[in-house]
Amino acid sequence: MDDLDNALISLLRADARSPVSSLAQRLNVSRATVKARIDRLVETGVIQGFTITTGTEAPSGVRSIMMVEVEGKAAETVLRRLRGIPEVRTIYATNGRWDIVAELETANLADFDEVLRRIRLIDGIAATETSILLASHKRT
């Protein structure tokens, strides 16, 4: 990664739909150079995907963050079980008071309650704390 790669990534973060010709002009390089750089960044995994963001939150059901404390050495078992629950969107390993942080999303509160019940029954989970996400003030 060099300065040109970093500048290109910065421009793509601002607008991933920018045409290659516009990127080339802003970076003061040829379109072929920009195309080759993007291809290489994707191939090497530096760029893992392109996505869209909306000006407003897309309609969704209940979104939350769940902190999980794991008993003893049960982390792998708990992680495997969490991966198998479709409503668990993202899982993070952490340090400190909580061992795992999971992002959950359900269609409604009844489904949310059921997912919490299922997760809390997983062997190896000592404690959980869940917070419903009310609003997003910044998303990158």
C-alpha cells in the first residue's frame, strides 16, 4: 500500500460509485492505473466489498447489541452456536468484562425475545447484557 492506494481508498470510501475516469482525474493518474489498483486491492483483500449507504436508516425491525460472558474455556462452543443463529448478524471477540459482543436483528419484539431466550440457553454462557439500538448517528 502506498500513498496512491490510500488516496484511492479514501475517495472510494466517500463514494464507492465514482467512475474510474473521475477517480483517475482526481488522483492525476490514468484510468488504467486506477482500474489496476482497484483490481489489485480487491484481489489482495484490502477492499473486501462495495456497499451502499442511505441518507436515512433503512427500515428494519429490532436491532441490538448483546454482550456475552463465557464460562471457562467454552468460547469456541459458544461462538459456533452463535454463528448458527440467523438473527446474529455480527460477532466480535473482545477483552474486558465481556468476552463476546454480538449484533442482533429481528423483525419484531416477539422474535427478539425468542432469540434472547435461545441465546441465554447456550451452554457456556455465564451472563449477557443486551441493549436495543435506538438510532444511528454515524455509520461509515
